[in-house]
Amino acid sequence: MFNFKRSKSLSQEEAYTNLQADKNIQLIDVRTVEEYRDAHIKGSINIPLDTIPSQFERKISDKKAIIYVICYSGARAEDATSFITKLGYENAYNIGGVATWRYGLVR
């Protein structure tokens, strides 16, 4: 959708460890509202990819916040992370998709 250069990424194992240690990390799920309702990571915030341009800065105002972005497979998270970085967020990371997340989902 946005077609930017490759964004920073993090393994899901490292992301999980960091999320457990630091409750200030913002975990953003960019899947559709319906996908999010079906299953998501506890504590994640749903900001669907197509709403990122209009909604992201309203929901996450701190440009220095640590932000982890997830979708279903990692492709939408890649687009979103690249766009978020272009908005000036310094610590945005693609952590892949819930399809490979081994640490439990809320259903």
C-alpha cells in the first residue's frame, strides 16, 4: 500500500521478552477490525493499516515511543512500520504476524 524502504524488524522471541519487561512498549495490530476481534495479542491496540495515515499520530503522539507492529503474516506490518518511520517515529519495529506468534492470543 505505502511502498517504502525496508523497515526495522525484531524477532518475535525478542519482542515477547521485551513486551514482558517493558509495559510502555506500544504494540500495534494493523489488521482489520474483524481480524483483530477474532484473535489478537493481549494489550495490543488495533489501528488498521488503511487508517494509519489519518489515525496513527492521534493515537500515539510520542515520536520516541517504542512501537511494535504486527499483522497476520508481516507484510502489512512492514508497510505500516515504514510509514510510521516516515512520520518521524524513531523506534518502530515490524515483529511479523500473529500467524507465527507462539505466545498466546486473546480470542
